[in-house]
Amino acid sequence: MRYDGEESEAIDMNQQEHIVIRGLRQNNLKNVSLDIPKGKIVVFTGVSGSGKSSIVFDTI
């Protein structure tokens, strides 16, 4: 469970339909925001050095 900002209501992470990432800053990534659907196959593609591994292995 987590508490969302000003809301006093708990949010059950298992009930959300997406993994939400906001303002990610890691290695060469600057202010990246993603909504990744749960229960789906998701593929990260891009050129070398674009931050795929930083998102997949270091963040998620």
C-alpha cells in the first residue's frame, strides 16, 4: 500500500492497471515519465545508450 500525496486514502498497488514512473532521472535519462501496463508484454527498444537498461534493470 502507498499513500498518494494529499489524499488520505490508501492505494492498493495491486489494483492499479499500470506501473507509473514520473520524473525519472538516472544515468542519461532526464525527467522521463512512463505508464507501463500490467499484464501485458512490454518491449523497450531504442538505439545504444538511450537508457533502456537503466529503466528496465535499475528502475523497475
